[in-house]
Amino acid sequence: MAGSIYISIAFVIGVLLGRMGVLPVDTLPPGMMEYVLFGLIFFVGISVGANMEVWKIIKKMHVKIILLPLSVIIGTLAGSAAVSFVLERISFSEALAVGAGFGYYSLSSVLIAQLDGEVLGMIAMLANLMREIFTLLASPLLARFFGRLAPIAAGGATAMDTTLPVITRFCGKEYTVFAIFSGVVLTLLVPLLIPFCLAWR
Amino acid sequence: MLYVPLFLALGIGAGFLVRKRSGLLFVADKICAGLILILLLLLGYTLGGNQSILRNFSLFGIQAAVLAFGGVGGSVLLSSLIYRIFFKEVFLKETRNGR
């Protein structure tokens, strides 16, 4: 949770500096943002790779554990696609890209800002941040009314880190492994699915 | 954007190699957090310099809320279905215990 606060502060400071126009962003060498982004994706890969032990879980547990991240992917994309018809200014593929953030708002917003534009990047950040906050707040209710997998599904990619304590508390310790597994799979898919969704116009 | 899977694969390989070295992973985690802060600061900066974005902020907020609702709603409903069908034994045991 402390991490989310730092991230929000950095973003707000950025907005304030932008309003005042003091940072020389225009003077940065072109493509530099892109290189920083690739660096970030490399380090996201490290956290997934270091968690590779997770794949052993499939062997130990039943194969049906794969159904969990699969249902999160299909459910999220279908839900995002469905609401895109209500939103006049958000196209089908843009809605899919925002949904494919799976709650990982820092990476998804930066990636989408780079690939599509700052506006959709900001919408992705807000939507995925809301997803994380909602999971943190509503997990007890979700577990009660929609089953023990629901908080893990709502948490998406964040189920492996930021929302894990809440999930463990309200779903039970036996669901921790499910949450980490699902979170790692979804984290891995965020940088792969977003460019794919945006390319599909 | 073929670079994205490439860098991701390189990262996974590197992460797998150093998975037992918690010191290195700690540093990698800090660098990752630092890069995120820099990128979001820059994203905030470009947004802050754009008047039309700031003027329409509430519209974007509503769009984001609707998208978040769709994504969370879809995944929660489908996971609930999966839970009842495939995790039924656990589910039945729980209801029998009156939970």
C-alpha cells in the first residue's frame, strides 16, 4: 500500500510540474521514454522469472488451477468490451487494452500512453487503480457473495503482491497459492496483451 | 513493439537465473519501483501541460470507472461460475458447514 502512495505522489508531482512547465521533457532525446519503458518491462520479467517456482504449483495442485487466471482474462476482457458500447469515445480495442491492465496500473498506463496516447494512458491508470482499491475494500463482500475466487479475480495481476494480504485474510490461507499463481500469470500477460489489443483495430 | 516480448523474455530468463539470490532480487525490485516512479512522473508531466486533458478530467474519471466496473464485474462473475462448477467439492463442504 505504501508503494501505491509513492506512485500517486510521483504522478501528482508530475502533473503539478507539468502545469508550471518547469521540467525540460521536450529536450529529452527522442525515444528515451521508450527505452525506460523497455527497462521496466525487463525488470517486470525478472520478478516473474524469480517466481518461476510457481509453475511447480500446477504439478502439485490440480490442472484446474489454470481455470482461475483464464476466467479472469476472459471475464475482464468480455466485461470491458461490453461496457465499451456504453462509452462513446472509447473504442472496442481501447476498452480491451485498458482491461488488459488487470489492475497493474503503473505498467499498463505507461505502456498505453506510449502506444496509444496520454489520454488513454491516464484512463488506464485510473481504471486499474480503481480496480486495485475496489479489491482492497470489497474483498470480504466478494468472498461472501461470489465465492472464494472472486477477490483473486478482482485483484487480477495485483493478486501476487498488493492485494495478496487482503485475499489471504478473507479467502483463507489455502487460497494464497491460487492468488500468487493467478497474479503471476496475469502480470506476465499485461505487457503482451496490451499491444495486441491496441493493434487489433 | 516486438521489443516488448523480447525484453520480457530476457527479464524472465535473468530472473530465473538469479531467483535464489534475494539480495539481487531486492535491488531489481527497487530499480523497478524507481523506473515506475520516473515514468509516472513524466506521464503526469505531459498530462499536466495539456489544458484540454485537465479540463476533461472528470469525463475521463467516469470513463475509467465504467471500464473498471466492466472488467471487475466480468471477471468476478466468471470466477464465481468456475468456483461453483469446478471447485464444487470445496464449495459444498463450506455450505454444509454453514459458512
